[in-house]
Amino acid sequence: MLASFSLPVAAQSVGDAVRAAPINVPSLSAPSPGVLPTDATKPPINEDRALINPGWRLRLRQRLPARLWFTSVTEVSNRLDTNVFLQYKEPQPDYVFRVQPNITVGYNIFDKTSVYANWFLIKDTYTVHPKILNFPTTQSVSMGLRHQLYSGKKFGVQLDCQARELFQNKGLRQADLLPSVSMTYFLTPKSVLFASVLLQMRSGQLFQGPTRELDPFYTVGYVARKGQWTFTFTDTLVTNFREPHFPYSRPRHGNVSMIADFEVARPVMKKYPGLQAYLRAEPVFNWRSAKTPGLSGFDFRLYGGLRLLVSKPSYIGTIHKLKQQLRKQEEEAKKLRSGAGAMPGAATGAVPGATLTAPSISQPAPSDADKPTGSTSETPAGNTSQPAPSDASEKPAGSAVDKPAGSTSETPAENTPEAQPAPAAPPKADPGASEDSTSINVPFDTPIRLPQKESLSVPEVQS
């Protein structure tokens, strides 16, 4: 009977101290030591990881509104916990199975501002200490407002404010206000640096402010993707201000924690990139806790499990960017039309007096080495592309310039100018055309047929 009305003299762990109270006296509820501050109040790691690996996006663009967005992250893991009760001395290990769904649904009320609601659950099942630690199940229901303060090509700043109700144990009800600011910087398209500052103001009821504790969170991290592998490194520093500053804290004593995460993940199947297998190492450091069980000592956790990420982003930003691009193109087209309206024929695309210049096709004259001895080349009469002789050396045979003094050579009858037909007069050259081209005035819709190459005939020359 005396044992039922008195507390044990020495408790081996925080779980024993909480649940060894007499049955007729209500025990003082406390959060489970298995749920870390970064488990209940997560930094924006899921959003930053989605920048590199968006996961499995549902193709419901035509049925769902463009302003609607949602993200669902479900983790099923097994972990090795080396100090399950977070004690300063005599750490006790355990093997834990965890299920953790996290669902967020939001709607863009403006281009860069959205409202959202979030729910998540953390359920741990312990192997060595099931009776002591299996009971509490942590749940959170929240609503928030998110605004994209700045969005550049590489750098972005986001503001967030969240109000939530947190259920950590039977008879323990806590409410939080969570304003935060987060920054992201793209080193490369496949690597991102991020940092966030979050202030957790805890109270018994919603919108009461920090009546129980005040906890700032400082987080820095890095996410990179190489091939199918995704690497994540985060480090969070948490300072918990409780008693004597806040008299209704649960737990009562404050402490400082540093929680680091090193994770590597890879899709199980290429067809479904949202289903990933991951391995995560999580060292936990606690100090300034006065050796209080549940808040002290060093703990190392090794996770291994599966993660399913399903998301649907908001397309309202993309739609507005496309509209702006179309408007710019229309304005440029109007400027071009207004500038071309003063030109005659701009409506039809034809400018009066314009000529179509076709390049001439001329046969190369054979060199002296290719000519047979005592033979000359003859140009066909129909070839009008032969340039007119410009020098005296290019004048036809029989002129006075070509005949040396005292020359008495006779010209054959068939090669005399009287026997040869008169050559066709070359067309008048266009002043604006080049010397090796001929201007032809033809309509634009008339196809141009170029003459076929003609063979060169070398007549015999009688000496």
C-alpha cells in the first residue's frame, strides 16, 4: 500500500520517472524523449529538397486549379537509437520502427502569397522498451501564411508564419506560433545552399504567445544531386528557454541542442522518382540541461527506410510569366508594323521597283596547258554570261592590234567575221548589280530556271 502512494527513490530513466507515479495521483505528462525538437518543428528541408528532386508530380493540371498546390511526404523507417532516454549517464539503446506522414495543402491567394494547412503524425514502436515508450503518439495540426519575398535566378527569400496545435502526450496540450524566414541559393542547377531562422513561441492555447517557452531554431544546410543520388546535409541549433523565465513549461528545465543530419537517398525505380530509399545518420548533442533525464547526453541515431514524395506545384507564377512574354512579343510586333507602315508595299511584303538578282553561270575557260596545240576554244552563241572584252588582249582575232607588223597570215573562210553569225548583244547591266551577276526582273512568284551546262566544243583550226 505504501508503494502505491509514494514515488520511487531512484528512477533509471525519464520514462520510469513519469510513469511510476501512484495510480490514484495523475502523473505529470511530458513529451516523449524519442521525438526530437526537429521532428516536431521541422526546418524547411522538404521544400529545399524538392527544388533538386521534385519527386512524383501528379498530372492533374486540367482538373485541379492552377493556384492549388500540395505536398505529401511519408516516411517509413527503422532506426538504431543509442540513448533512447537522452540520459547523461547509463545510455540505453533501442531499435525503433517509425511511421511519419506529413501532408500540406495550400492555395495562392496572390501571385507570391499563399495560405496552407498542415498535418503530420509521428508514431514510434520500440523493441526493448515497448511498455514505457510506445504509448505517446505525436500529432500536429496547423495553418499558415507563406509569402515569397524575393525570387531571383539564384537567390530566394521566403517568409512564413504558422499557428498550430501540438498533441504530444495524454493530458498535454500545447500550441505554437512559428514565424520564420528561409533563404535559398543555387550554386548550380543541381546544388542548393539554404538557411532558416525560426522562432517557436509555445503556450497552452492558440495565439497566446510564449507563455510556456521560447525556442529559436537556426538551421543551415546543403542539398546536391548527382545522377540518381541526392545528398542532404543539415545542422540545427535549438535553444530552449523554459523555467524560470516561463513558469508553465513542459518539460520544466531548459537546454541547448544541436542536431545534425547526413542523408543519402536514391529512387527505388526510375519510373517512380518519388519513391526513394534513404540512409540517414543523426548525431544529437545536448548541454546546459543540469543532467536532466530526457534533455541530456549524447545520442546517435541511424535511420534506414523508404520515403514517398507526391506533390502538385502551383502554376500561377508560370502562367503569369508566359502572359508577360506574350505581351512583350505583341508590343514588339506592333512596333515593327507601325515602322513598316510608312513603306509602300509593306502590307503585301513586296517593295515596288525591287529586282531579283540571279547569279550568272559561266563556264570556266580552259587554261593554256589544257588547250591542244594549234586549237582555240569557241564560246557558244547562246551563252550570254561571257563578259565583254575589256582589254586589247581580249579583242577578237583579225584586229589591227593583234597583227604584228608585216604579218601576212590568212584567216580561214569559215572563221571570218562574215561567215560567223553575229553574236547576241549582252543585256544591259544593272548599275546596282555586281560584275559577275545579271539582273532579271521577274515576279516573286515566278520560279527561276537556270540553264543547264553546255559542253564546250573545240573546233579544228586550219593553219
